[in-house]
Amino acid sequence: RMTEVEHLDIRTTTMGISLRDCGCESLERTQQAIYEKITRRAEKLISVAQSVERELGIAIINKRISITPLAIVADRFDRDGFVKLAQTLDRAADTVGVDFLAGFSALVQKGCTNGDRALIDAIPEAIGSTRHITSSINVASTKAGINMDMVAKMGRTIKELAQFTADSGGLGCAKFVVFANAVEDNPFVAGAFHGVSEPETVLNVGISGPGVVLDTVKAMSGANFQELGEAIKRTVFKITRAGDLIGRTVAQRLGVQFGIVDLSLAPTPAEGDSVADILKAMGLEDVGGPGTTAALAMLNDAVKKGGAMGSRSVGGMSGAFIPVSEDQGMI
């Protein structure tokens, strides 16, 4: 029932690959090293994920790759060099057959190197001229504060990216994320990257089950928040166990380390796949009205605690996404 009626799926299996050993003196050698490492490490990702999908009967919607933030790997190159590297990454993604390759990224919450600036300047063309590449920039953290110069730069970058991809409705902006407190093991695009403290190669899993949680909430009509929270925790526990099993199985067959399960309620425009509908079922008159923040905080708390009971490897963001343009309950 969870998979066929309530829209439970494994939203992504994301292989994180360190490229810290791929930076070379010349652009051509760096391109070659990056292409060869990605295609070698991720060669069997699609076939193994598909075999596990068939065996366990739970759909794995996306198969993705995340890499070390490219500004770290290729700090010596200029804007044009980063555009060429994005095209190399896109070719590698095509070769192995993944949906997206994430990590055209820079971490500038405290300051900005020449390489960071070159990568940021390259974003409109790099993302606009490739099919699979996604980008993220972290501009703030709790410890470092907010880099306001970079916040202003991001506004201009988003506008340029929208203009560069105007023929496709500004689609490039859907492949670009500006973060505060970015996490190193996020399997979801466009914000995924392989953090510097991560192992050489790792397999992370992202689960999404808004429909399952929605049915749980509807079945608890009239319950108070404490009872509702306990019911959500039990449901999330089951979802997390499924994701943990799939992630560990795929990782074992690929011969790589298993990383984390990210249980994030990620809505889509499909009916029954809405976080907004969950919040309304909890008793809100409408999302954004009085009580929205409290209901969302309770939902996130229950998701995190239920996930922690279901797996010792919960990580990533593990919360609820509220994308106004993707959630059919908010459109």
C-alpha cells in the first residue's frame, strides 16, 4: 500500500565521489582525471540500483552523483576553465547514465578565493549549457554569519542564469541553490555536494514519503499534537527502515561505504505528494496561516525522531521541504 497508493519511493541513491586527488596543473589533465574517476567509480551505479529496485519492489526514482565542491578541486582555474570543467562533468554523467551530477559548488560563508569567484562567475553558462549539472553556493553559517557581499552576488547570478536559460523558461534556476548551513552529506539536488570530511566514495539515500505521512495524519483525525507526533514517528520509522535496507544493499553490491539516510518530505506536483496537505490535515485552515510554524516544527521533530529510531545513519537535512512552486497544495 505504501508504494502503490501512498507514493512512498526512494527519491534518490546518490554516490558521493571525492575529487580532491584530481586537481592538476593543466586544465586538460584535470578534465581527464575527473572524467576517468567518475566513470570508473560510478560505472555500475545504475545497473545495481535497478536490480535492487526490482528485487525489493520499491522504486528508486533518481540515481545521482555528488562530488567535492569544484571550487576546492579546481581553485587555480578561471571562469572559462570552470565552464569547460562543467561540460566534462556533464559528459561523465551522460556516460554513466545518472540523472544529475551535483557539486558545481563553493563554500563562501566567511570569505571568497579567486577560484570561488571564478566558479560563481561561470554558473550561468556552466549550468545553462549542460543537462545534468547542478550548482550550490553556501553563503552563511551559524558560526561564520552571513557573507552579505555574496548574498548580493547571488541575486545577480540568479538573474543572469534565468536570462541565459530564458528559452527554457529560466530552467537553469531550478538547478541552482543558495544555502545557509549546507550539510556535507545531502543526497538531494540541486544542493548536494561531497563534503571534505566524507570518505573517498560513499552511497547516500534520500527518501520521500509525504503521501504515507498524510494518510497517517488523516487517520488520526481529532487527535492532539502529542498523539499525532507519536503516530508520525511510527510511520517514519517504517519508511526509514526501508531506505536503510535499500541503501546498505546498493552500497554493499557496489563495494562502497554506506553513508546516510536522508528522510526529507519532498513534495512534487503529483496528487497525494504534498507537504501542504499534511499541514492542512493537522488542522491548519491554510498553509501560511496562524499555527503554520508550530505545525511544521512538530512535523520536522517527529520526522527526525522517527528516523533516528529507524536507522543509526540518519543524516543529510532530514526535514520537510516547502517549495511553493512544486507542492500542488501551494500552487
